[in-house]
Amino acid sequence: MARKFVPALCTKQFFSQSRSDNGIGQGIYGVAGIVGGLYLRAQRLDQDLPENTRFAIADAIYDQYKPESMEDRVPRTMEGAVLSLADKADSVAGMFALGLQPTGSKDPFALRRQANAIVRTIAAHKFGLPLELLTRLSLEAYCGTEAEKKFAPTAKRNGAEPRKAQGSMNEFFASGWSSISKKRTAWLTTL
């Protein structure tokens, strides 16, 4: 299943393009993954894919933005969890590479929420994925890209060195894990 799923996941790029062309889901961030998943389930975009693979892709896209809060559920499937992790890790890495990490009570890009979602998803699906590896790979994927070149002036203005952001990201995720552990402990004491 995974071998068929990973190449087919490029369908997400098709969906993103078709969404911007036809207006489905635009401006509705909270339901973008849901709409995308339902759209892919209803459409037969790749005639060569078996139905179960197409549905696995649709379900992954449906769950892409989960969890959106501490109360929200994590993605239902392994494929959805992998897509969600990749999407969130990419966002966090990009912001850290630009020197736009949260400070004090300010978190304009909701990176704390995304970090908590990453940690919760890894824990819930029992992935043996060290956060240090995730941060390294997500930064490596960003470095050397057109996005890095395009936003280099912003990074410079913020005093950021994209290739040296991994230490800050690791600390950031460690604090997210601590936050989740405290909330889980508080919740358990209410039972």
C-alpha cells in the first residue's frame, strides 16, 4: 500500500492547483482538507489508481490539517498522519529558517499549535520518528530551494541563519512535548 500511496500523493499538488482554479475551499482554511478529501473521493482523478488507493489518498488529505487544537483528533490513518506531519514540519521549518519563531506570548503563525500537533500525531500513531530527525529533514528540504532564495532578505533582516535553525527547532519541540505532558497529566487528574 505505501509504495502505491507515496507516488500517488502527488495528487495533493493536483488538488491544490485545481482548488485555486475552481475556487473550491478557497478562504476556508478550517475545511480545506475536508473539502479536498471529499472532492478526491468523489472524483476519479487518476484512472490507473485502484479505488482503495484513491480513497486512502482522499482520507489522508481529509485529515491533513488535523489536529487543529488539543481537543481535535489526530489523523485517522498512517497516510493521513504522514501527510499532516510533513505539512506541519514544512511550515515550522520555513518559519524558523526565516527567524519567525514564537517569542513570549507572540505566535502569529500558530507554530506552537503545529508543534503540539506534530508531537501528538507522532505519539498517537507510535511512530519511531525522533523529533531531531524530523527537524533536520524538514530544514534540509527547505534549504537551497527557491523559497529560501526568495525569502533570504526576510531571514537576513531577522538575523536568521536557516542552516543553523535546527537547535532552536529542537528546543521548540521539546517545550511542546512538555506542554502536552502537563495538559495530559491535568486531564487525567480530572477523571
